Amino acid sequence: MTNYKALSIFNSLKPFTVGYDDLFSHFDEMTTHLPHLTANNFPPYNIVKHDSNKYDVEMALAGYSKDDVIVEYENNQLTIKSKPYPKDEEKEDTETIHKGIAKRYFSKVFTIADDVEVKGAELKDGLLKVGLERIVPDHKKAKTFEIK
């Protein structure tokens, strides 16, 4: 079995950095799952940057109610998924001729930076918006010093 960690392009950068081991591990983890993530394009989504510190993840969820969707955040992973659905059962007096509106199980995972907080989620008119905000700690904010 091939050891993909040994072949990682990020390993060549490690001798030149200090304290970024977790960052490179995140990149390694993301790239090992990349073929799986690119194959799944349902449901469609946007990532919108409002300013340097505020973002929204927008996801088109026509036909889903807020009770059908789960938004979770744990270990720098924002997961948006639907609850599992039982097999569709048609009413006795109806027949579906064409089923083009998919109401199926989905799961999307986004890796969120350490300094970004999830502020909340809202589902309105078939569009789920998850608000994110970068929190800049005081020690990283720009400072001006008086010269004595």
C-alpha cells in the first residue's frame, strides 16, 4: 500500500515553517478526499465574501424544510446535511409521471479556519444561508505605537 503522507507535496515545505504542522495536515486531508468531493455537486452552493471578515455559505435547497436539514460545526468542519428519508410512498390516488425535483440525502463538508466562527443558519425561500465571521484576536490587530 502506498503511503500518501510520504508523497505529499506539503512535506517539502515543512523544513521551512514552524508551527504550521496542523495546516499542512489539513491540506493533506483535503486533497486525499478531493476526487470524492468534486464528483458530488448536489446541492449547488455559493461561498460569498461580504467583506474581509464576513462570509456566507449559500445552498440551494428547494423542497427542503428547516426540519429536513442539519447544520453542524465540530473540529473546524462545517457539515450541512439532510436527514435520511424513507422511500417515497405515493398516495393511492396519485401517480408521478416525471420526478425531476430531487429530495434526497446529501452531505457537504467545509473546512473552516481556526479564527472563523459560525454565526447562525437560516433557510428562507429555498436558500440556506450559514453566516461565518472571522474573529481577529487583539494580538493580531494593527497597532500604532507612540514614539517616546
